[in-house]
Amino acid sequence: MSRVRIVSLYSGSTGNSFLISAPSGSILIDAGKSAKRLCMALNDAGVSPDEIKAIFITHEHTDHIGALSVFLKKHPIPVHILTGCAYKLATEPSVAPCLCQHPPIYSETVGDMTVMSFPTPHDSRASAGYRIEIPTEDGKLFRIGYATDIGYISKEVEEGLTGCDAVILESNHDPEMLRTGPYPYDLKVRIASRRGHLSNPDSAAFAAKLCTMGTKYLMLAHLSQENNTPDTAYDECVSAVGDEGVRICVAQPDCITELTGGILL
């Protein structure tokens, strides 16, 4: 049987990168932090950088692209990105030749994976989530959904994630911790806005809905280290989802987190 791995290499305000490995190869979603840190995380996951077939970028904020310039000097692989947020990278000598620019909705095939984008609501020039489909040995599809940096659950986000077997979903902040925390008022307003980040309650409510429609693996991601805790996000999600036989975990900010030990297809 074939195995699919879903691994957060790291996730949070300081940097984000996720590894999706299927029988025919591996892809990354985002490449934040530094090239050194990215390669260390891949090594911790038991994956060589040379195994990565493509990188799919959600948006242009530094915590999602910080490793690209140096990483691509040694590993020049395709980087799929929305045209609207490619401007930061198009002038980077090591990055520009690797860029594959796309409209907000596009589809790419990488080995046996089909990666489809959908627009997400965030305060960047453009932003995308991803739905990945991998064929199973019995002729069906295993579906993985990814959406972080979302101010609210838009129609596009709901459609993109509904029916996915495994979902990586933002659970950024606890509203009360954000309200009483150390951030300046303007930043608090930005985070809580419809183009900011998804709160624990909104994430948990949507997670519960997804789990009634087939989601069995759920990773909470992009937690704020100032306005959230892993236990707070996890407990709220578990309370909302209930006893649905769903595996739930929380992506850590500075070390790898594997959603499963490898899902057999």
C-alpha cells in the first residue's frame, strides 16, 4: 500500500512551511523562516530537499517566503504563486527563474498529486489556500485541504475544504487573549478583521462542520504565540468536534508536527 505524509515543518507568526509527501514525491506549502531552518526541518522529517518537486506559496508575507531566496540557489525547483503577490520575488535573482505565476484559481499536477488553489481573505496583495487530491489504490481520491491566514470562512474557503479527508486549518488567536494582550490597538483590529486571522471559536465551529462531512484528520495551524496557546486551541476544537473519531493535533512553531504516522491509501 502507498503512504501519504502530512507534516508541519513549523507554523506560526515567525515562519510557516508544510510538507505533503505522496508515493511519487513531495511538495511544500510555503517556505518561511530561513533556508537553513527549512533544511533542518526537512532532515528532522526524514526528507531530503532534493525530494521536493515544487513549492506552493499562499501569499507574499515574509513568514511564508523567507527561505526561498537562499533555498532556491541550491535547489532550483518550481515555485507556484499567484501573480498578485509575486512582485516581491520577481526581482530576486535566485527566485525569479523558478516562479510559475498563476491567476487566483489554478490547478497543477505534481507526480500523482493534483494541487488546486482557491482564494482566501487576507490582507495581502493576493492569497490562496490549496486542495490536494491523491489517487488511492482502490481508485478513489484522498483529499487534503490547507487554509491559514484567513480572516473568516469565505464561500471559497468552505468550498475548498469541504469533503477533504485531512485539513490544515488556521486557529490563530483566542479573542480574549488578543483583546487584553500586548499588541497595539491597530494590530489587534487588523488581526480580528475579516482580512486578518481566524480565531479559535471560528476555527472550531468550522472544524466541527467539516468533520460532519468526512474530515478525519485535522491539524490546527498558524497559532499566535502571544495571543493563543496550543492547549487553548486544541481544547476548543475538541469541544466543538466532539466524539467523531477525528484525529486532531496542533502544529508547533519551531519543530515538526506530523498529522499522522503516514496514511495508508
